[in-house]
Amino acid sequence: MNQPQLISRRFDNFNDEKITTNRLWLKAHIHVVLLLALQGIPFRGHDEKSSSSNRGNFLEFLDVLSMYNDELSKAITKAQKNAKYTSHDIQKQILHVLSVRVKNAIHEEIGVVKYCIIVDEARDESKREQVSIVLRFVDTNGFIQKCFFGFIHVYDTVALTLKDALYSSLAYYNLDVQNIRGQGYDGASNMRGEFNGLQALIIKDCRSAYYVHCFAHRLQMALVAASKNVTPIHQFFDMLTFIVNIVGSSCKLNDELKNAHAYDIAHLIAINELETGHGLNQIGLIKMFSASCMVLLKVMDDGLPSQRADATSVYDEMTSFDFVFILHLMKEIMGITDILCQTLQMESFRVADICKLVEKFYAQDFTRDEKEQLEMQLKHYEYNIVKGPNYNNLAIISELCQWLVKTNKSVTFNLIFRVIALVLTLPVSTATTERSFLEQNGG
């Protein structure tokens, strides 16, 4: 029809237009995936048909974007049925690409720095075993970073299977196993086993990959064991759980508890029996004792028969001498243990002890010359830093690490900074991996 114009030029124009449309359409998909992933929001809907009133977050967000972009709206309208990019497989592919980019960024940030692995295991909704991996390290600014590295699906939770899966994941992103300087797990035997556990298998390959049994689990086990050996204390905590379950069993009771507590505070302030200020009047059973009793009395009068029976039993126990006595006793004991805990966490500085620490646990991270230089640095550090005016303002070792970088003293005392970074790499809790399971399941 138009002899002067080449057919190939017509195809080129068509392809350029199509490419531009597809790119716009794909960018919209990527941005929606990014948003949903960032917020931890489910992608899919129960009914994703065009006739559905709610097709799920992914499709509904795309519709909202198209409402404010004519070009995007036209692209959606013109999209062929086999090229809409809205399938679940496409969403998974985009997520995979984003995951790879995040893991590569983590690898670049870690570089050759020593790091720690924190691992936990659980079953997902489809009953598949999976392992959550978190990497802990100290960045160039002296801050502790805990980066979620992803889930690994495994066929079983035998220590050797976990090790192979972990090594494979780290190797894929060029993270050297020899740079592991800590392992953090819970108390499961396949993790902590001295001879055949995951920590034992890894430490055979990397002698400085020291295992730390999650402090939160250890504290919990110690408290549970101690309370079970003293019958009245054990019964007290059982009753305490029962009280919380009854008083907080419904939104209505919870609101009544808050209102009763607010009334008590206002009354005590009015008669000058309560000090006010930031951080004061924190929620606790002793301070909410009266409000809790008021709620229980209300349930005893207005609740269902089963609720009235439980509330009566709890109220009688809660207002007994033994319960009130143990309540105040435990408050005093917890206060003492808190002071002990804070004391144990204070920094103390001894040159000889730090040198022994390096020699015993981190000998491979320092050459013989560096060990001699470290002792000299420590002596200057003790005189110039420890006895300086700003040292006492640093409450914890992580603050010291950040302060050394901020003041550029991490360069002057580079070997000391290396020791501090290695110590900070060790984990004290597996809470980060446990939180990843909660977020995955919408918890």
C-alpha cells in the first residue's frame, strides 16, 4: 500500500512501541512486588477472578496504579492473555531476582569481614522442613548488623543435611566458610550436639566458629528449673498465667482493665500518693493489682457461668496472703537479679586478659607481630582512652565500637578494633531467626 516505506521499518516501529509498553507494565509489577515484600503483606487473594470484589493485594494494587496512569491503563487493556505477567510464577520470579540482589548486597557489605551464622529450624504451613539463616557482623561504621539471609528447605533436620544446605547457600554467594567466627542456635540436640551436632561439624572446618547456646533459652530453662523446684513459686507462676488469660481474654475486659488502672492512677495522683514523670508507672501486676481485682469482680457478677467460676477461683487465690507475699518476694528477687545482670555486663579493662583472649580464641586472626603490637596498643589505649573523659559515657561494648570509628581511633588502634569486632560478632540470642518464621507466617 505504501511502497516507499520498508516492511522492516514497520516491524521496528511496532516492536519499539510494544517494548515500551511491556517495560511500563513490568515496572508496575516490580514496584508492587517490592511494596508487598517490604511490608510483609500477602500477595494472593482467595478469588482472583475478574468478577471478584477483592482479587488480592497484588492485583488490587496494580488496579490502583493504573487508575492514576493512563499509559499503564492502556497497557493493561492491550495486554494479551498470555502476556499479562500476573501469574503466581511471575511473582515468584520477580521475588527471586530481588532476593538474589539483596543477598549479593549483603555479600558486598560483609566482604572479607568475619561473620557469625545464626540458624533455626521449623516447619512451614505445607509441613516442609525449613531453616532460617541470619548473618551477624560488624560493619565498617562499627555497628552490629544482623541480616536475614533467607530460608532453605531441607528434607530432614539431621546435622549433616543442615551443614550441607548451609554451606551450599553461603558458597553460592561467595561467602567463605573460613570467615565464620560464631554460631548461634537453640538447644536442640541436632544443633548443639558436642560430637555430631551442627556446631561440632562446622567447628571441625573452622576452629574459631565458636558456638553460643542462645542466652534467652538458657535463661528461660534456668528460671523454669528453679521455679519447679520450689512448689509455691511454681504454683504462683501457673496462677499468674491463669490471671493474665482471664483478665485479657476479651477486648472488652482489656478495655475495662485499662480504664480501672487509669482511674487508680488519677486517684493516687490527686492525693499525692503517686510520683509522675517519664518512665514511671510502668505496667505490672503490683501496680495493676487493684484494677485486676475490679475486673475479676465484674466478671464474677456479669460473666457467663463458666467465666464466673474461673474468676471466683482466681480472685480468691489472688487475694490470699500467700499469693501477695510471693508477688512482692519475686519483685525483690527480680530486682536483685537485674542488678547482678547489669554488673556482669560492665566493662572491665585488663591488658593481660585481652591478650590471653586473643591467644586462646583468635590466634589465627593475628600474626605473631600483630600480637606483640596489640599489647603495645592496649597499653596506650589504657592511658589515652580508658582514663579519658569520654570513656565512662560508653555503656556497652557496641557503643565503644561505634565511638572508635566515629573518632577515627579505630585506625590508630586498629588491632583493638579487630578484637572488639570479633567479640561483637558472637551471638547471644536466636531471636532474629525466630522472628523470621513469625513474619513469614503473618505473626
